[in-house]
Amino acid sequence: MKSTKVAGRYAQSLLELSEERKVTDAIVKDMNALVNTANDNRDLAVFFASPIIKADKKNEVLGAIFPDFHELSKAFIQLITKKGREVYLPLIAEQYDAKVKALRGIIPVTLSSATVLDEAVKTSLLQNLESQTDGKFEVTERIDESLLGGFVFRMGDLQIEASLARQFKELKQLLTK
């Protein structure tokens, strides 16, 4: 919980600075690259967490890994490293992306189905649900064959489950009572 609060505060500060300097899109790109690199490379997480490696050496290595980052991103990473919070960098970057999306009215949603949904059905479903919100959906589609049919729509804490697997489960519970 503490790490999420720390990451959220740093992400908010970075967002305010990037908005003030009108470089938010460049920083989003940098933070996404940082998250993707951290997710793809376990050694980077170990590197961030290492108390043996000094902050200046970490900044040197991070500068070599991310040479094309915007100056604000580089300065921010150096500050975080200097403060000994570099282990939170991937989480800060994720929080930053979420805060930018919230600021712009972009709502991340996940649409899972057993097979690829027909484009007309998917468009109709998403338009119907989007009309009931104040924002624009950013849709991530997933194929989950265990659903057997139908779909599962997730938006934050809201979940709409219209899958055959759920219906079979409910029927089984009804019949075994």
C-alpha cells in the first residue's frame, strides 16, 4: 500500500511538471518504454532494488539504457534514484500513464471473449457501454477459451459477465442445491 502511495505522489508531480511544460506526450512515451523494459527484463528490477550499486552508477546505466528519453524524464529518473526510490520507477511510470489517461478522459477496459468477436457486435456493445460513461474507451481485447462463449467486460471495478461458463456455473449451483 505504501509503495502505491509513493508512486502515486511521484507520478502526480511528474504529470504536473509535464503538463506545465507541455511535454506530456513525450513523457508518456518514455514512461511506457520504462515499464515495458522493466517487465521484459527481470535483471532491471534486481538492478533497481540493489543497495550495493550507488545512485550515480544507476543513473549512468539508466542513461545508457534510455538515451532517447526527454530531458524531463531523465531529470526525474535521476531525482528518484538520488532519493533512493528507484525500485518504484516502474510503478511510478504505470501510475503516471493511468493519471494521464484519467486527465484525458480515457478509460481502460478489457473485453474478453472465447473467440474473436464480430466487429459489428463489438462496436455496438462498446458504443452502448461508452454512451453511459464520461470518457472514451481504450479497449484491450483478450481471447479466453474457458468462457466457452459470450464475453466478459471489465472497466475498473465494474465487471459485466455474459459468458456461457458463468451461466453453466450458475445452472450447476441451482441443480445441486
